[in-house]
Amino acid sequence: MMGGERPVLVTGGAGFIGANLADRLAAKGHTVLVYDALTRPGVEANLAWLRRRHPRRVVPIIADLGDATELGRAVGEAGAVFHLAAQVAVTTSLDDPARDFATNLQGTFGLLEAVRRQGRAVPLLFASTNKVYGGLADLALERAGEAYLPVRHDIRAHGIGEDRPLDFHTPYGCSKGAADQYVLDYARSFGIPAAVFRMSCIYGPRQRGTEDQGWVAHFLIRALTGQPISIFGDGCQVRDILLVEDAVDAYLAAWRRIDAVRGMAFNLGGGPANAVSLLQVIRAIEALLGRPVEIRHGDWRAGDQRYYVSDTRRARDLLGLAPPRPWRDGLRALAAWLREEQAPAEALS
């Protein structure tokens, strides 16, 4: 089921992951409705890039998720929906929980209702988060050099599985976790062909990371511009990082197989092979640049997991995914893109 002649709706389509997904869809011949409020810095450049590359395939819809008229119209046209629009930072959710709630939960609910009212099967793929599993404080860890590792060898070998109990922490965790559950229940209660990806750290070209979100790109941007990198905690916290190309592969595979995977949640990340600590990424950046990077430490932040690695076996087996690209290769690709992005600005200065 690939949507027939109807266009594909990508909410948050000018964002980092959304732009990469929209680009791939358009390259495959789909008309893409890029639905985005353009509130995040840099996303206008992503949209301009998409329109240059696919002038006949990309249709911008500049609107907020809370605009029921525009959202309903877009869903009415769509043959499939990839829901990536979100408030994406834990820190922002703590500063403004009402905005976080309105965007992540009310926005998702409104989208689900728009899909339900169609009276036809509209596949929906939702971008959730590993934060639905909470802080994982009960997970026994040990320090191995510059990284935390689980004491349990099965978790060390495979990561955190989808059978892990949900435990929402922070307003962001609550809003995304509740939206995650609404998507799965609308699949169950109303027959919507929907699936959920609980994503770990996605990185790659078109990511303009900040201190609050998109840390791999943020670290590289700071290092490339000769600025210090701030780490909250000791820097030994471990994440499994996944190149955005591999994440897009997973979303498209789930769409192709939606009848088989409807109502299911998948942990999506780089898995144990791409599990790396913040400090280990900084060491790799230093090796890439051939010079040291200044590090500044701050206190641990609310809801920060000391270890999170996705058990990707379910996604790999049911979606037929290829092994993810090694993280050092992906880091080099991101660094090359960031240098290209900087070059025009430097030429104008």
C-alpha cells in the first residue's frame, strides 16, 4: 500500500528528518505536502532546498498543527501521513509545558481525528521518542572508560526492547508518550493503519543542532567554529546514533509493510553497533579536525538517561532493514555537509 496517486503529507516536513524524508519521497516520484509552521531556526533553508530540488513535487503548506482547517484539508488530500511535527526539546517543555502539550499531544490528537474522519485507510507513521521509557534509573550500569554500560549482558548485547515498561518523565516525555499511545490506540480502536517509531538520536545532513536538541550536529558546529562544547553531566552517557538516511529507510519500509505492522511500536536507533558516549563522539570530532576541543561541564539535566541503546531486532526483522551505517562514517558525512553550509556564509563575510 503506497498511497496510489494521492500526495504524501509530511508534518514537520521542513525540519531535519522531515526534509530528508520529503526529499526521498519526491525523488521517488511522489507529490509531497510539506506541512510546517516554520518556527524553528533554519527550516526555511530546508524548505528552499526542497523546492529547488523538486519544484514540481514539493507543495508547501505553511500552517500550525492547531489550524484544524488547513490540517483537515491536507489530510483530505493525502494518501499517507508521516507525522514528524513536534516540540522536540525536554528543556523547552520544562520552560513552557503548555506549548509542549498543545503541539505534541493536542496536535497529534487533531491529526488523528482528521485521519479518522476520512472514512478510508490512510497510513500514518508517527515519530515518538525513547523518552517514553523514562530515566531508566533502575538499569544497573558500570563505567567502562568514558562510557556507561549495562551490567546485564543481554541488554549490553541488544539494547532496550519495546517490552520495556513505559515511564513518562518531564512534560516532553508525557506529551510524546501520550501521543504515542493515542496513535497505537487509534490503530486498535478505529482501524487506522498506523505505526510508531520510538527514536533514539538521529543525526545527519540538514540538521542544525542546538544545545537543547540535535547534539551530534551541535557538537560538530561548535567544534568547526572553534567554540567550546557544553556537556551536562559527566559526558559518559551513551546513546545509539542513527544516520538520517537509515531512519528514512525505516519509515518507508514501515509504509510499504503497514498492513503487517499496523498497531506496532518500534525502537529505532543505531543499535549496539552505533552506541557511543558524548565524550567518545567529541574524541572522534577532535580526530576529524586534528585539534582538541574545549569542553565545559554543567549539571545533569532533568530526564537525562545515562544509557539508552535501542534493541533494533524487531524493526530489523519485521521491516527488513539493512545494517545501519557506522557512526564514524556518518559523522564524517555530517561534517562535510556542515562545511559546505558554512562556505557560502564565509564567502559573503
